[in-house]
Amino acid sequence: MNAKSAEVERDEVLDILRHSCTRLLRAVDAVAPELCELSEAGRWSVLQCMEHVVNAEEGMLRLWQKMAQPGSADRSQDELVRGEAADRSRPRQAPERVVPQGRIKSVAEARERFVKARATTIATVEQMPLEDLRGKVVPHPLAEFVDGYQLFHIMALHTERHAQQIDESARHLAARGNA
């Protein structure tokens, strides 16, 4: 199997970051505003979900900006990342630092912060030297160390995971008669 070029990998990362951004915004925009702060037992509201996504996006970007160091990650983790990051069949416990705390007061504020953070993430990928995508690593709970290619996939797939969660929440609330 031939290795992909660094340019192809960067383009893949940029495509999935853009797609997951659009996917999340469409999911949020499809929820009636009066439902965004409602939740069912054991589920986050749309607002809480958005706050979590913002916290995670900003946190993972800071992680890359402050802690990326020369090194390489196991490329066989690429499939693990793709398979695990968006999989909603197994619930995960969010790290305390990204659990929603009510600091974001509206979906509009969360949406604005997410769009800004994602634009910064995309600009970071666009501007980084190609060799850094695979040539720098950061610690991550999904694997001991992930490279930039893997981290930015995690960021995109995490967003997709929560777009799915918002879709599910909206369906549950509508079925419960809150639509």
C-alpha cells in the first residue's frame, strides 16, 4: 500500500474539518430555539452539547499549539481514530475540563465561538509546514500520543459525534411532545 502524500493528508484533514463544521451547524440550526435548553435525564441539552464541543475544540487546539513536539505516532492508530472518535454506540465520559458548566449562555454564543475556533483550527492546518502534520505529536486520551493528522481527525469526528447527539436529542424531545 502506498503512503499518501503530505499534501493529500492535509487536504483530507481540511475536508473533514470543514464537513464536520457544516454538519454540526446544520444540526443545531434544525433544532427549534425553545428546545435548545431542554434535556432528558442522562442527556445533555443542545446548549450543553454545544458548550462541550466548544470546550473540546478550543482545548485540543491549545494542546496542539502549546504541546506539539517532534515525534511520530503509530500510523496504525489512524483507523482506531476513525473508528472510535465518532462512534456513538459506546458512551464515553467527557474529561472534566470539557464538561459543560453553563459558562456559555446561548446557542448563538456557542455557535459563534465554535465557528471562530474551527476557523482557527483550519487556519492552523493550512499554515503549518506539511511535515508537522505527521512529524509532531501530542498526548491524547484516545492513544498515548497522536500526530497532527490524527488529532485533527479526532477534532472533526468529535464534532460529528456531537452533531449526531444533537440530532438524537431533537428527535427525543420532539417525540416527547416538546416540538
